Amino acid sequence: MKPTDHADDNPTRRDSKVPCPICKRAVNVSAQRPKFFPFCSQRCKLIDLGAWLDAAYAVPSHPDEADEGPLRQGDPDPQAGM
């Protein structure tokens, strides 16, 4: 490998396209990342930010995990009987 060779010089990577997570429009991934990557525009980036702020994205939990509250002082340890 020559000292001037870089991994970013790979033509398949330079010319690849990925879909925008919001509108699915193709985003060209060049040697330099696009300004709003992985989004196609500032509009799509702001839509995604708004979804995060509105809690539209959430990690699912098991129903019994959501029902369990923190242990209070004096409560028996549920792990102690095991």
C-alpha cells in the first residue's frame, strides 16, 4: 500500500447511497460526509429531532419492569428469598 492510498479512496464507498431515515430519499455518501448525514436535509434532521423531543422514539420494556417501582427502605428484598 502506498503512503498516499487511503481507505476513503475506495470507489464503491465514495459512490454509495443510503436512504434518509425520514423521507427515504437517497443520500450520496462521498469521501466527505454530507452536512446533514444521515439525513438528506436540515428539514429531515429537524423532523427527527422533534420526534425525539416528543418522545416518539422509545425503548420497549417488559410489562413487569414498568410496574416495579424502586424499593423503599424497609421493603423486603425480592432477591433475598432466592
